[in-house]
Amino acid sequence: MAKSNVGKKPISEEEYTTNKVLTVFSICLLGVLVLMIVQRLMDYGNTWATGMLVTRILLGIGVLGVLCGVVLRMREASGKRPSARRILCGRNVLIASIVLVLAMAAIMYLGTGPIKLLYVVLPVLAVYYLVYHSYAREFFLIAVDIGVGVGLMWLIRRALDSASYGWMAYAALGAAVVLTLVQLICVATLRGKNGKTAPRGKKVSVQFSRNAYTMLTITPVLMAVLVAAVLFAPAHILIAMGVAAAYLFITAVYYTVKLM
């Protein structure tokens, strides 16, 4: 039988994006399961040493992944290995490995405390990745603003509960104000240039919808106000977070309808 000369059909951009999102969700789910096992082992004295051994092994795997990611990036930069529409490319391997190294290092030196935070961080990263690839860019930025704001509210509440770390509450408010000012400056600059910018001398056009600049101005200001409200009225943190959640829900519905 003659061999077919028809080449393999290249994967489309839509299929590649879908595969990337599914891969990120799968890795985050696997990460949560691994963290559950590690926490289970480290919660008991007779299995604590085994838990630490597993943590060290995972840390070593992460370090090897970082080295492999660097090598792949060098090969891709030199043109020896194509990176277009590859899930297993140097950048992806490097990012996943760095996250693994940081997570395992935190567990090794701080115990099981960081695991509870990672239970939230990993699913949130997966959701943000989905939002980035599925929604308009301005909604992704809005979601990031709200996520950062809620995180700062939580940090303020925890800092106020501790006599030694009360200063962190004011530092969190300062960070919210600085981030708000930076975003307002960036939005005003983009609006003045009609969404066009030139980082590193390369012209880039940021495609925002008509109401994007208004939303990107209102959102950081609202989050900064809510963060300040939590600092000066910590008993109302649930109300502040509820307002942030309601704002996110309304904007999510709005941008979901726009996709239809």
C-alpha cells in the first residue's frame, strides 16, 4: 500500500486554546489532590517524615523542571525547537515548575499552613486562565482587580487579629492605593492614545470595548474604597466582600451576554 503524502492537519488556534485550558485545570486539580495527600501525611506524627520526604521529592522534580524549562526556552529562542501551539513548551514548563518549587519550599519551611492557601490559589489560577482566554481583556483585568481587592481585605482582617502584624493592614491599604493610581494612569494613557501603546519600541493595539475605560477606572477605585472600609470597620468585612462579589457577578453576566 502506498504511503499517503497528505500531511497531518495542523491544530487550530481554538483547539490549542481549549487544550491549554483543559491542561491547566487538570494540573490544578492534580495539584490539589497531591496537596491533600501531603497534608494528610504531615498531620500525623507517625507519617510526618514520609510527608517531608514526598515534599522533598516534589521539590526536586520542580527544580529539574525549571532546568528543563530553561533548556527548552534556549532551544526555542535559537530556532532549534518550534514553540508555536505547543503545550509542552519552555515557557509553560518553566512556569509550572516554578510554582511547584515555591509551593514545596513554603511547605518545607512553614509546615502545612501554606497548603490551606494553595487550596484556594490553584483553583483561582485555573479560573483566571479560563477567563483570560474566554472573555474580553477588560473583564480579565476587572476580575484581577476584584481578586486583588478581596485578597487585601482578607490580609487586613488577619493582620488586625494579630498584635504583631497590625502594620500589615496599613501596608495593604497603601498597596491598594498605589495599584489604583498605577491603573488609572495606564488607563488614561491608553485612552489618550486610542488603545495604542509601544512597549520596547513595538507598536501594539489594545482592543477594548467602548465602555472598557470607564469600567477599568471605576473598578480599582471601588476596590480601594472597600479595602479602606475593611481597615477602618473590620466588622463589616463580609459586607465589603459581598459588594465585591456582587460587582463581579454583574460584570460577569454583562460580558457573558456580550459573548452570545
